[in-house]
Amino acid sequence: MAVGWALVGRLGLALLDRWEWAAVPLVLMGQAGIVINLILMVLNLLPLPPLDGGRVLAGMVPPRMAYALARIEPYGLLILVALLATGLLGRLLSPPFTALYDAITGWFGLNF
């Protein structure tokens, strides 16, 4: 979905010379859409059991470890809130988010 927002931003850049009143909101909307979708994607891929990343991890580890991960699942939301409250969530999400954002905006020529 971030690619769709990148195309919206690219459309805004194409219109920048003629219709600045319409182009600037398109570029900003494209950037905001990319940011929101990438944050949701990176957050969902955290290897924490209630999230999709936890399910992927449980499928990749041996059965005994998968069972241990399944037992953590009821506390996953509390762990996520604790990571958010301590500021560790931002530190965990920042590197993959930044790499993906730079790659997408660079690929579509949206990095200013």
C-alpha cells in the first residue's frame, strides 16, 4: 500500500510546475500515507506473539519454542504497552522504518 501512496506523491511532483495548489497537498498526502503504512507494517512484524511477526516466528522455531511463544501470547499486548512506555518500541521500529522509508522515497524520487 505504501507504493500506492508513493505514486500519489509522484503525481503531485509531476503537477508541481503547473498546479502548485493541487500538487503540494498530493505530495504531503503521499508522504503521510507512506509513513503510516510503514509504521503499521514494521509494528505488525515485531516477533511478539499476538502480532503477525510472532506467528511467523512461531512457525520457524522448533515446536518446544513455539509452545513457549504461545504461552506468552496473553501478555503480548502488555509487553507492547511496556515497550511503548519505556521508549524501547521507538528504538526497535526506527531502523527498519528508516531503511524502508528511504528506499521507497528514493525509488520514487520523493526524497527532498
